[in-house]
Amino acid sequence: MTITSRADLEGLTRVGRLVAQALRRMRRAARAGMTTRELDDIGAAFLRTHGARSAPQLTYNFPGFSCISVNEQIVHGVPGSRRLQPGDVLKIDVTAELDGFVADAAATVLLDPMSIDALRLKRTARSAFRRAMAVAVAGRPIADIGRAIETEVRGAGFAVVKEMCGHGVGRSIHEAPTVPNYFSAMTRGTLRDGMVIAIEPIIAAKPTRVVEERDGWTLRTMQRCLAAHYEHTVVIRDGESPLVLTAA
């Protein structure tokens, strides 16, 4: 969506703040021995208390409230009976709806003892986001975001998962435009003032294809290498860096 009124911005700010708070609570609670469903329940309870609903459930009938993906799982992991283990790499992706507005954010969480490779992968996903933010200004081509992310990720020795892209957001989970995490001359469109998008580097330790697991939701790396994910919902502005709606 594109923000056209103060009411739009206020609505997105409210749901963005709740998403950020839920994600922070889940990150702090994550520990070895708990199930992914127990972790999901923490975020779900907080958001429901504040009147928010799961956007993946509303839109796609997703079986969990939020997506929790572990190790080689990239995105869309279904919370369940899996118990977290020491050293696990978690991707927690929270998307909520409140009063008709939707915000989306994700983070990678490392359980002790964390490996150096996992730590580097997590840091690269975040630094790629920051590099994208530097070019996400009204008037710039959408393709510049993918160029910035891919440059940062390849420079660190990792790979972008090309099947997974950022996207417009605001009234529903996935809206136009598509925002690839790599550069392509085929990427059309220009960033506009007030445009609301999810910028989300989704990366892997090695170049990989995506495989769907038996649950019909969870996507993993083909060779089971580690993946990382970092995401915020942002508002594009004219002449300055985007406004981050899902910052805690």
C-alpha cells in the first residue's frame, strides 16, 4: 500500500509496534528444550491480548500464529512438537493484522552454543538489510534494493535465496511490488514516497535451491545448509532513509 493519510500511518504504526514487541518477547524466551509451538504461543498470546490477529492464518489458513523455521529451514516453518536444541538457528517471522493494517518482521535467533558460521550468517542478513536501507529512497529503482543486498551477502561469502523476495505490505501480507533480494534488470518499478514494503534479506550459507517439506508449508535449503532471515516493514520517504514501523 501507499500511505495517503495520517490515519494510515497511525494504523500501521500501531500494528508495527505490536509486531516488534511480540518478536522481542519470542526472541528473549527462545531456549533449548522448549517446542516451537510453545514459542509460537508466547507471541500469539501477546498479540491476541492487544486485539491483533495472525495475518498468515487470516490470509492463507496457516496452521500456526507465526512462522518458526529451524536451521536448514528457510521460511514458513510450522510451529509444532519439535524441541529446540542447543546451537539451533531460529528464524522467527511475525506478521499481524490490527484494524485492517498488516505489519511483518523477522529475526534470526541463535541458541548457545552458537557456531561462528551461524553468527556470521546472522550478522550478514542484518548488515544486508542496513545496506538496502541506504538506497531505499523515493525515486530510486526498486532493483537497487536487490543490488545492495546481493552485494553485501556475496561479499561475506554467502548466497541470497533467490526464490524468496521482499514485497509490498500494509493491507494484506503480500502486495505489489515484489522486491527481489538480488539484482535483476527485469525488476521494474520505482520507489515512491509513502510506499510500504517489507525489506527482508533471506540468505543461505551456500547457493541453494528451495525444497518444500512434507507439511506443505515449510521451505528448506536443498543441501540442508543453514539459512538466515532479517526483515522489517518500512515506509519509503523522499530524501531520507525509510521509516521502520517494526522497530522495537
